[in-house]
Amino acid sequence: AQKITQTQPGMFVQEKEAVTLDCTYDTSDPSYGLFWYKQPSSGEMIFLIYQGSYDQQNATEGRYSLNFQKARKSANLVISASQLGDSAMYFCAMREEENFNKFYFGSGTKLNVKP
Amino acid sequence: GAGVSQSPSNKVTEKGKDVELRCDPISGHTALYWYRQSLGQGLEFLIYFQGNSAPDKSGLPSDRFSAERTGGSVSTLTIQRTQQEDSAVYLCASSTTTQATDTQYFGPGTRLTVL
């Protein structure tokens, strides 16, 4: 089974609207971390937000928030007030405490923000 | 401070030639990762270094691939007898400790084209 699943290969959103990018994960480790990265067309991977498995509250970083539903094993990224500069690939990733050598990445979602 | 740097940014080589890709991690980061990203795809884990421990080479696709990390800092990924399917962006990342909560910081990548 895949560790990280991102089911939306591509998404469109109107500028200034909010968008949710889906991510589900699979692990039996009780301790893990979930990460979202942004990859613009220039290619660099930019860390956006982190959620720990024991965190009681959803993580937020500026316009980014993580909708963490532990029982459903989902960690969706919410971008509020989309901007043209948000157009990029977005990757969800997980790291397990038991096997901390490995980051597992999803296949990514290509977000296009329309003016 | 300075981020992760990689060189060269672009490399074009002929099939059968050897190439070396370099990564300078963030100072003080003990963990270093190499990933491969084919066009439009997610990240494929290649190898991981942590301090003076033996590297995790489980992601290397063949024995043509090798990597070393000298002095716990700079790392070199070597691909021998390159093949066209080796064409990809090679990303390096570093992180501090190895708790599940620690994120990686990525370099800009090396785009390898094998003709």
C-alpha cells in the first residue's frame, strides 16, 4: 500500500478563493510527522507546514492550514485567499518515528490559480 | 544562514559517461538525503546519511549509483555509465536531528540530461 496518496493530479482555483489539496496516509506507527512542500516551476522544494501525530490542534502558517483528521488518516492542506504565486506543485510527505530515515512523498498536486 | 546548495545546476552528458553531483548541506545539519525526480513525478528516495552512521542505500536503483559524504558535510552522488533513463532532477536535502518532527530543507537540484 502507498504510504502517501494524493488523488488530485491537478486543481484550479480562482484568485482570492480558498482551495483544499487532499492527502491521505497509511501508517501503523503511532508517532509520525506530516509535511507539505511547494515546488514552483523553478524546481526548488519549499517547506510549508508541519503536523505532528500527537498535536491536538491543526497546524497553521499564515495562509496555510492543515486539516488533520487522524481517524481518517488525512492531512489536507488548505490555502486561503489564493494568489497567483501559489501556482505550483504541492507534495504531501510523511516521516515515521520508527523509520525516521525515510520521508515518503505523494505524487503531488498541480495547482493553477486563475486571475 | 545559507541554504542547501547543489552543483552543477544543469548537467548534460553522453550515454555511458560518469557524472558527479555535489551537495553542500546547511551547516550543522547531520542528516542528508538524495532524491530523484523525473519530469512531472514525485520524489524517489535514493540514499540517506546520518552523522557517522552507515548510510541507508536502500533507494539506489542500481550499482551504477553511489554516494559518499566526506567529513559529515559535503556529499557527492556519482552515476557511472549513465543511461538515458537516468535523466531527471536530483535533489539533495538536509535536516537537523532525526526526530519525526524535523523537516528537510532542499537544495535547488541538479537537472541531469543524458543524451
